Amino acid sequence: MQKRIYFDNAATTALAPAVLDVMLPYMTEKFGNPSSIYSYGRESRLAIESARKSVAKILNAHPAEIFFTSGGTESSNTAITASVRDLGCKRIITSPIEHHAVLHTAEYLRNRGEAQLSFVKLLPNGHIDLDNLEQLLAGSEEKTLVTLMHANNEIGNLLDLHAVGEMCKLYGAIFHSDTVQTVGHYSIDLRHTPVHFITAAAHKFHGPKGVGLLYINENVSIHPYIHGGSQERNMRAGTENLYGIVGFAKALELATAAYATDSEFIRSIKQYMAEQLKKHIKGVGFNGDFTGRSLYTVLNVSLPKTEKSEMLLFNLDINNICASGGSACTSGADQGSHVIRSVNNNPNRVAVRFSFCRHNTKEEVDIVVEKLKELI
Ligand SMILES: Cc1ncc(COP(=O)(O)O)c(C=O)c1O
């Protein structure tokens, strides 16, 4: 059996051994409850606060702006719901290609009559139409939340956070960005980025699953989302995910130290795969702005629909190759991708997302391309 080839790093990544090393003591001997007042508990508290400081420093934010959560989904739910319920937003502007953590939350609030919902138009290459965003912002006096992702997890398109943030500022809108695919992959300077909320999940950059962050700009004040104890400065009750938080900080620290080399290497893998596919597979195309403003980690491949290509993910799996058709949360359900439908709704094409990390190699690309040639 061929060794497994993991080309689904936008879904999740392998935990880095060095991250596990710093987490393990907090699962074994250092298990004190961070809220306990004796020294054993205080050590755990110290570990959480050091993690917060380290993360804040890397993102150029204040530690008081960093809240640890269970991941990207919880962070976006919190930011969007709080914008409506606490910050007075009566309208949400988003795009049809957001992650479901955003889309379903916005739809829920709309369905309950708590906010209106508007969708910004997309350009043919899948980027947000910023002129249309401005028209939407100018078209209503209602306090508005703009929620637009920094990078699309399926097609990789990158948003100009600064341009959108400045536009939101001009119209007095609250700006939330789902940055789950970019934190740990790009340098983010929150002191100089006009955004109210951003989100992250450690498992997207070789950290543990089940831990993420919500950045809340110091100029906005929201109510607690989870009620109970006074953890996370009264914002998120419940005993903290101590080892997860320690792991989050370490993973971000390692990713930041390796940005330059890792991004260059991973970009070369993506480019190589695109070239090889173009060379060997007739009719291949790519969804999104794949050579322009796009994640260096994601290549969304578009293939002519045939009986064989429709079975592709299944057959790749049989051959021990991990890739995905949509986001990780929908790929099992096989409903097709809402992102691909919005960007390039062609019933005669199928889309497969390959996403890379520093552990991948050109040899793996060769094997996958060879397999693809056989399978389609
Ligand atoms: C863009 C984006 N947002 C949100 C999420 C959800 O993150 P999590 O699974 O950590 O809640 C993901 C990952 O699946 C994602 O890719």
C-alpha cells in the first residue's frame, strides 16, 4: 500500500512535535486549575497569561484583546452575534463564499429577525467586488456589520483587509474577518489593521485542535457569550483548555519563525502541482485567482465532469491520497461546495482542493498527478 499523501492541510494540519512537547506537561504533572489560588493553580494561570502575551506580541495586539476559544467557529459565532446583540448592528453584509461558521450564524440572526442580511457581489475571479461593497455600505443608514474572510479556505482568494477596514471605518461599520486560514501563515499586524474582530484556529498551523482565538479590538466592548465563571476576563466561562492554549502559542511562535522559508517552499509545491497538472491533464483549470492574490497553501483544481471525475475523491482516498471537494465540514456530506457554486457554477466541472504544508514534497505531487492521470 502506498504511503498516505496528505494534501488537505487547509482542513487541518499535523501537530508539530515541538508543540506536543510543550503541551504534555500540562496534561500530566502541571494539571492545576488556572482558577485555583494555590501555587499549583497559579502556575497554570501563568502559563495561560504567558501564552496570551506571546500571541498578542506576534499579532501586534494588546494581551487584553486576545481571548482563547475552542476554535474558528466559536470565535466567529461570538463576534457576529455580539455585533448584532451588543453593538447595535441591524444589518450584516457578508459574501456567499464565507465559511459556514459565518454564513449560518448570519442566516440564523436574519431568520430570527435580529438583523437584515445582504450579500456582496463577487468578481469573476471570486474576489469581493469592493465597489459593490461600498454601494451596499452607502445604501443604508443602519448600523452594519461587515463580515468577510481574509482568505477563502476553498479557493484561496485573499481579501485586502486594509481596504475593507478603511471602507468600514468611513461608513462607521463594524468589521469582522475570519482569518482562520491566514493566522499562522501570514504576518498580521493588528495595531495597524482597521478591524474589530479576527479569528484563528491552532489546528490550521500545526497546533492542537479545539483551541482558537478571538481578537476583540479594545475600542469595542461586548457581553459574555458563555456564562458562568470569570475565565477569559468574564468573557468566556469554563475551565480553560490549558494545554491547548499553551500549544496554540507555541504553534504560532514556530509558524512565525518559519514564515519566510515555509511560505516560499509551500508556494513552490503549489506552483509545481499547477504546472504538472496543466502539462498532463487535458481540460484542467483552476478555481479562484490562483496565480494572483491567493493563499500559497491552496490549489483548487477544476476538471471536466465525467463518470470518473465524479468519483475522484473516493478513488483518491482508496489510493491513500487525502484531498477535499469542499470545506472539511461539508466534504463528507457530498452536497457540492457552496463556494464553487457561487464562483463558477458550471455543472460540467468538478472541483478538488489540494492544500499543502511544509511536509509535502514534489515527489508526492508527481505521485498524485500520475494517479490523477489514471483516474480521469
Ligand atoms: C475559513 C475557516 N473558518 C472557520 C473554520 C472553522 O474552524 P474550527 O473548525 O476550528 O472551528 C475553518 C476550518 O474548518 C476555516 O477554514
